[in-house]
Amino acid sequence: DLAESEPEKVAAMASDVKRYRQDVLRSAQANRPFLVGHPERPITVLPAQDGKCKGPSVKRSDSAPNCSFFTNIRTTEDTLYWELEFLQSGTYSVWIHYTATESAVGKKLKMSFAENEFVGSIPAAHESPLRGDQNDRVTRKSESLMKNFQITKLGSLSLNAKRAMCELKLVESIDQPGGIEIQAIEFRPEKD
């Protein structure tokens, strides 16, 4: 037992742990937003792995969030969301990395941030098979396979610098088989 044989070392280690908890753990924010509009990083990508979803149909492509995407987006209640903080006011174009079946073409998606919103639509079907397992050495248990995603501009938002929740959802449900999958959303500043 070190406490009996070397009490000075034990006291020093306890002091180091206390200082670590005060300096590092207290300063770490558990609920940090994605920063958008940084002057040195004008394009911000919001990957699905860092977003959240809710709704009766939508889910992650697998239970582990890394490399996952949102799948089975079919109803107006299916919502994707990220907490964002815009560092600079301005107009940002919004791009989605998506796949969509033919039944989703023309379906409208609403993007909202605080009091600002716009509606864009899925311009074309883009279906992609799952890939990646042909390179695996061990059978996957919870890691997602990948797809090739199409990137398209959904619309634009004029925003003030602030922190709020960003949401993406369908305006009308997809009644036929199929749906939409989202891997990421990008914000790009538009030039005035």
C-alpha cells in the first residue's frame, strides 16, 4: 500500500488529480455547438455522426455514430438536428450530402435555424449500394457501411451571429417505398 510506504507521493498524485479536474474537466464544455462562419474555416460540414435525430422512421445507419448516416427519412416528424453557433452574420448556402429513391424526388425539406428558415427540394434520385465490407478483416458488429452520396445545394439562409438549434425535416411525407438518407450538411458563406 503506497499510502503507508510513500505518503508524500500519494499526496502529490492526489494533488495532481485535483488540479487536472479543476483545470481540464471543468473547462471542457459538455454541450459545445458546431461553430459556423469562422474566418479561417469558411466551409463548415455537419456530419451525421455528430447530429441527432428523432421521429418514427429516421434512424442511424448503425448503432455506432462514427461514419454513420441518417436513413429512412420518410415522415414530417423525422427530424435531424445539430446545435450551431454562427460566428459571423451573413448569408450561407446550405448543401446536403444525400441519397434518395425516385419516390423522394421533388419532396420538400425545411431547414430552420432560430427564426430563419427556407424550403428546398430533392432534385434527383440518387441511389447507392452499401460498400466497405469487402475490405474488412473482421466482421462488423456496429460500424456502418458507407455509400456514395450526391451533393446538392438545398437553399440559402441569411443569419445573425448567434447560437441555436438547426433542424432539417420533410415538409410532406413520402408515402411510397423508399426515402432519403443524409450523410452531412454543409454551410458555405455566400459572397455579397
